[in-house]
Amino acid sequence: MSYEESIKKLTFEKDVEHSTMMKTPCLRYKGEFMGMFFDKEDALIVKLSPYRVNEIIEQGFGREFNFTKKRFKEWVLIPTDFEELFESYFYEALKYAKTKGKDK
């Protein structure tokens, strides 16, 4: 499912909202960053557990995010080559966001 279709579907989920990160539109769950499209890399960024990020990279579905020359251990870039997986990665990000912050 495309990024736009995924965003549209996810915003029907309770407590998921449009926001911004680094001046870019993103999705958040109760304020917790979930993901966004990063034009510079032509890829979706999602926030997942460090274990899951490493697994996705090892499986060849993603790349590490190191925009500031520092690796973000909970962020993974999913290239548009895997656009059909965007929705499932967003739902993983939602599940992960629910384990963080306000829902603990």
C-alpha cells in the first residue's frame, strides 16, 4: 500500500494524529513519533524496537537512518522498492508506540 493510502488508513486508528518531525509531515500516537516519508532518501522512516530495526536491515528490507551522522537505533528507512509493505511497517510502529510513553 502506498504511503498516502497507509497514512489515510492509519489516521482512523484511535489516538493516531498528523504532526511534523524535522519540518516534515509525520504520524504520531499520543505524541509518540511513528513514521514519515523522508524525501531525501525516497523512503519511509518508521520507529521500531532496535531489535526489529536490525532484523529489517539484515533481511534487506531497510537501511539504517543516520541523517546526522549518528545512527538512530529505533529508526529504519524502508525504500519505496518495498512500498507494498509500508502499511504493515506503520502498524508495527503503532504497536511499538503503544509500548512507549503514555501507555506504560
